[in-house]
Amino acid sequence: MKDIQKILIPLNGTPNADAALATGLIFAQQFDAHLQAVHVQADSREVAPLAGEGLSGAMVEEMMSAAERESARRAQGVRARFEDFATTTGVVVCGHAAPYPAGASASFQILPGAEHDMVTWRARLSDMTIVPHPDSGDEVSSSETLHAVLFDSGRPVIIAPRRAPTHAGRRICVAWNGTAESAAALSGALPWLARAEAVRVLFSPSYQRRGPEGLEVTEYLRAHDIPADVVPFAPINGDVGAGLLTAVTEFGADMMCMGAYSHSRLRQLILGGVTRHVLEKAEITVLMSR
């Protein structure tokens, strides 16, 4: 049984989609896996409740027609981008349903509905989901989908970097603070950790929660025949996230795994936090679990 067999990647036309596709192809080739790209096409009928009072039936119908045209135009653009990706890379394109051909393969599917629901449901039956970096222009839906998959899929989520990487998973940092979230991320990252050239466990004494400490993580990894060292890092100007990313850069990592939102999401979005800092500032591939 393969470690990674099915990789989900939602595409909604955001500028960072190319980097996400490139990240997905790296992992599809690494694990001989299938990359299933999906685009969720919004239902034009959802516009009607937003139209408000005082509009005639004809006006609401025109708004729905305009929304439908825009939705179709976007879907066509996303499909064209996927086809360009497949042509450029030469990846084998097949149907979205298993069984898949040997080696790396890819497929594209358009689904009707609400993006955060449809992607989350598909993610529950995927080994991982790769989401384009959430600062993609003014596309709020990219971040909404990321959080929906993080909180509701029960599967690891990979946030692709802004720029297409040439490799990922060679040098990996494990961000550890003893929480269940960091344990879930560690478990989700095992397929990559087992293949990595170097692994480092990073922890900040000031951010450690009640639970196992960093040295115990290296003992756990040794049980999986994964050698790793453990290094503490300090916050920078009181910012744990900044200290973490600095330590990641010093290690020369091309991938990091970490738990997401060990504090509430609302608190982190309002006040800031390690998860938010990494989502906004990381320039490498990041695996998160909640």
C-alpha cells in the first residue's frame, strides 16, 4: 500500500494556482500518486438571496444570468490553465476515478456547489489537499477553502508557496509545541519525513504547551527509522512565528509541518498568532493539521 495515492488540489482561478499545481506534481511524482484537480462552479441561484429587496424579477434574473456567465468564464479559464499545465509538464491525464495508471497522473473535474463544502467533502477521501497560497490577490475564497479543509476534513493540508518550487521534502522542519495539533501534523508528515535527507525538530521553550517535548519527538521518529535533531528557537521581538520561520530558513528547509490554531482561529485572526504568521509569511511548502 502506498503512503500517498490521491492528492486533491482545488483551483479557483487565483494567481498562485500555478505554484500549487507545480507543488502537486512534485509530490505526485515522488509517490507515484494521482493529482486530482477540481474547480467548484458556483450556482447562479445563490445570487438571488443577495439581491435584496426592491429589485424586480427581471432584474434578479439578469443578475443570475450575469453570475452564470461569469462562473462559466472562470471555469473555462481554470480548465485552460490545467490543460496548459498538463501539456507543459507531460503528466499523464486520466479520469478522476480510480484505478489510476502507474506512476504520476492527473485529472480535472468541474463540480457544482459551494467551494468550501465540495472541496472539504472531497478532501475527506484524499490523502492530502494542496491549497494555493491564501494571499492570492483579492480572492478571499482561497483562504476560506483552506480553513474549511483544515477544520472539517480530518486530513492534512499543504499550503503551496507563492512561487513554484523546484523540490520539496528534502529538508524538513517539524514545528513542535506538544499539542494534539502538532502531533496530527507530525503523523501526516511521516511519508515525507521517511524520505527526507535531513529532519529537524524545532521548539520554543516559551511556546511549549503541556505535552511531550521536542526530544521525545526525535525518539518517536527513531522508532520509524527517521533520524532527526532537535533545536530550540527564540521568538523575535516577542513573535514566535517570526522566530520559527527564521529557524526554518537557517536549516535550509524546503518544507515544514506544524499544527494549526492551537488557540482559537478567531483569536489568531484578530490578535495574530503563529499559524497566521506562517500562513502570511512562509515562502516554502507547509503541511498543517488541526
